[in-house]
Amino acid sequence: MLDPDKVSGFQPDVSLNIAGVYFRNPVIAASGTFGYGGEYEGLLDIAALGGICTKGLTLTAREGNGGERLWETPSGLLNSIGLENPGIEAFIDKELPRLRALGPAVIANLSGSSVDEYQRGAELLSASSIDMVELNISCPNVKQGGMSFGLDAEAAASVVAPVRSACKKPLMVKLSPAAPDIAAVARACVRHGADALSLVNTFRGMAIDIHKRRPVFDNVAAGLSGPAIRPLALHIIWELYERVNVPIIGLGGIARAEDAIEFLMAGAAAVQVGSATFANPGAMNQIIAGVKGYMRENGVSVLGALNIRKIPTGSKTCVQ
């Protein structure tokens, strides 16, 4: 630790490297909440972000779900968007050049309904200028009756392994908190080639419109995000940290610098911010400034020094 009062012009180093990808700071826009970056131009300093996760991408274009898509809850937000996107090839041709020009690291969120879709999508993204793939295994496996790939270790391995073989970019796997044994799923992902893990995805929930006397969402269930899930997400990261030897990117209700610092102290190498941006487009810029301010005030010179966890046996591939 440094004493900031004794070091003239002390500026902490908040940069990090995950699987060879440089991030100027640990704050990343979460998938599904930031579009393809350009939608927020003029509302915040996008160039100051560490990275941007794209809206979920599928091999072919999808229109998404009908009916209600967003529903506010106390301290949270339910969403049922349905992976509306233009398809991977259209993203690469039309959206990626503008996204790349914004400055932050670019992470493409890849979704699918079959192993073949995932693998072909990974091949296309791997040949593009993105920096990293975030593999969303919370999607339903159509050949297994709609069960999510991320609910058990065997199902997760069945998609991570072929995607790893097709993907020449660093691979991050996004985990679902719905898995009965998320640690087993995480270990299977790492064994089959994940360079990093991001967690948690949304929790399943629902709402009923008492005036219409029916569920709010056409699909009944929806994904819950926002501050309501933050303590749950933080605990999962704390529990998982010593069970894997790759970097963990934490997300789940992070809205303030204090929230991000909690996740970094629990063992997360970086954080993603999602729902907070809807309510406060400047939230990520404020979080970055707050993390830097906390480090200056407490004499923390490098980002990794915020981690209060004991480094487990094995090497984390995150270089500060």
C-alpha cells in the first residue's frame, strides 16, 4: 500500500489484462443494456469505459419477444427481450466498425439454440475485429426440450468445447445463477477452454398484472436484474472464486462505485454494469471515477490489490 499523502501526484493503475485483452479500467457495459455502443453517444463518455459487451448475437436475425418486455420491480427490473438482434453477419458489417471506433475493448455476446449455431457463430466472430467472445450458455437447448445449456456441467461442456475449437479469440463464458451447482458448471467451462467467466446472469422471476389478471410477460418468466440481486450475485462470486483459476467478471445490480469495489474485493477481476445505465446513463463513468478515488484515498496502487481473497493454487490469467 502507498500513502497517497506522501506520494505527489499519486495516480492508481486501474488497467488490467484478461486473456491478452487490455482494459483501461475494470468497468464494462453489460450485454443487452448498451446496444452496440452508439445508442449512448452524447449521454456519457463512452471512450472512458473499459469495455463494451454487445447485445446478444445469434447466427441469424431474431425479432425478439412480443408483448411486454420490461417491468419495474422494487429495486429491480424484469426483462423479456428475446435476443432481438440483426444476426452476426449484419452485426459485423454494419455495427462493428462504429463500435470499434468508440475505443473500449469489444466483447461480442454469443447466443444460440443449438451447438451448431453456437459453433458457426463463434467462427464468424472469431474472424472479425472483436477482442473477446462472451458465450451465453443461459439459452435454451432446443434438442433437450428447452433446458438451458448452463444448468449442468455436462450440458455446458457440450457447447463450450466445440465453441472453443472454433473460436480463436479469448473466450469468456457467462453463467446462469439458476444452475443447481454453479461451481460444477464453472469448472466444466474452464476444463473445456474458457479463459474467463462472467456471472451472474439474471435470476428468473415473474410479475402479474392485477388489473388484467394475467402474467405480465407472454412467456410468463423473465430475467430479474438490478440492485435486488446484488447480494446474491456477490455471494456466488465469493464462493466461486477459489474454485476456478481463471478471471471472474462480476455483474448483478452494480450501480455505484461502492458496489463495484465490493465485487472487486470479493475476487472479481472486473465488473459489468447493466440496469443502472437505464436509470443513470452516466453511472459507469461515475463508477470508474469512484473506484479511482477510493484507491487514491486508501493508497491502493494497482487494481488487483483491492482483492481481499487469498490467491488460490493455480495461476489466474489476469495480469494487473
